[in-house]
Amino acid sequence: MSHLQKMGSRLLENLGPHSSFLGLRSTEETFAGARAVIVPAPYDGTTTYRSGTREGPRAILQASRELELFDEETGSEAYLHGIATIEELPVTVSSPKDMVELVRDAGEAIFDAGKMPVLLGGEHLLSLGMIEAAAGRFPGMKVLHLDAHADLREEYQGSSYSNACVMRHVIRHAPIVQAGIRSLSKEEFEFLQSQKISCFFAHQLQQDAGLWDEVVSCLDGFVYISIDLDVFDPAIMPAVGTPEPGGPGWYEVLALLRRVSAGCRIVGFDVMELLPIPQVVAPDFVAARLVYKLLSYIFMDNPHPY
């Protein structure tokens, strides 16, 4: 019996087109042939400003059903490489740590099956579980962290298991490279300096476009990409819990992802923190298209599974 099956057969129940990425029916057979596995994680237990990111995964999946399967930039149809969707991870309210461990177990199962996980959140804390699973499989892995917030607090509101602390945990497992940051505490700033963490602030990237090259140069080998959607300028991504003025645009982020994919072996990624706005669907499509674009880059630049 596989690790994933041990977690519970419900994760491999047939998913119809209304609940899977791109509307592709997901069964045990399609899972077996897939290179990428979409993992919806509808949890936002430690959000502190606006809650509702638990609805993000469903909104991304729904929007994805309307995407064209052909990508004009790469000239490819990424879905042909196999994209399966498992059922939403069951939410536990016992503790945020338990939820992180549940995500880690799902990630380990997917890696054990020789596939690449794509986590859809939900709050950013859950990325920790997937990164722990990836770091255990890929020695020397680095994490590219795209976010408006540094997320390097030692604790927040009395807990170290908070979305404001996720990268403080991550650095215990893998080096991180941050880009797009424009909101952090003095303590986080001092921690960045003391630990010599590669961090490219949004205002620096705006003033010197050449710094995008330096972001890429900090990465090699195995890379996991963690994307908090508030990294984007809120003019194109207002549907987040804590929007910050400024930030890179759509094509800037895509250009970075394209170059990282071309030069590194991406082992997994996440797209987190979508907080859907009723009757405003554009941000949902941004998130869904971002997932498909990155899959297109990965499959084109890495034609063989790791």
C-alpha cells in the first residue's frame, strides 16, 4: 500500500471536472500517470487581519476550468504531461502545527510516488509542511520566497506557528532567497542582516531592474518556489488578506519564474493566500493562470521527472 493510500483513500477518490484543476477528471489512473499533483489546502487558522483564504483553493480550481490549455509563450500544452488533483486536505482545528504536519505527510506521499506537488492555499504557514517534505528529499535545496512580507518573526501573537513566522521555520530546513518584500518589523530586518539572508526588497527591484539577475544568481540546483500572492502589486492582486502598496507586476514575476525554471530543477511550488472577493473574479484567474504558467515553464525546461 502506498504512503498516499495510507493517509486515507479519500484523497484518491474520483474527482469530477468541477473540483479539479483545469476541469481534468482525477482518478487513481490519472494520478499514476501525472507528473504534477495539485494539493488544495483550505486552511486559514492563524490569519490575523482578514480571514477567508480558506476559500482560495476552490476559487483557483474554479477559475482554472476556464483557462485555455495552450500556452502561447512556451508553445506548449502543459496538461499533456499529466496534472492530477487530490481532494482537499481535511482541516484539523486542533493546532496549526498539526495542519502543517498533515501537509508534510501529503507532500512526502507525493514525492514518494515520484511526482511534483503543487500546494494551493490557504494561509502561508502551510508551505512549511511542503517545504519540510521537499527538503527531506532533495539535499541542498533552496527556497525562492516571493512575498510582500518577510514572515521571519520568531513568534506572533504568542505563537511560533503563525503565517507571520513561516520563513523563520523554513530556514531551519533550507536556505531562502526572498524577493518583493516591502513589509517587515525592525527585528525581522535585523535578523535578515545577522543571518545574511538574500533579500531583495520591492523598492530595490523597482529602482534597479538589474537586481532581478541577482535573484536568479542566488539559486541553483534543486529549488522549491513559495508564492504568497500579495507579492504582486495590489492593483492586479487585491484579493489577499494583507495587501501592501507597490510590488512587482505580472510580467516581472513571470520573467523571474521563467529564468529560475530554465536554470534550476524546481521540485515543487505553492501559490498561497488568495482571499476571493465576491463578484470580482480577475484575481482568481491571475492565481490559476500563474499555476499553469509555472507548470508550463517547468515541463518545458525539465522534460524528465526528477
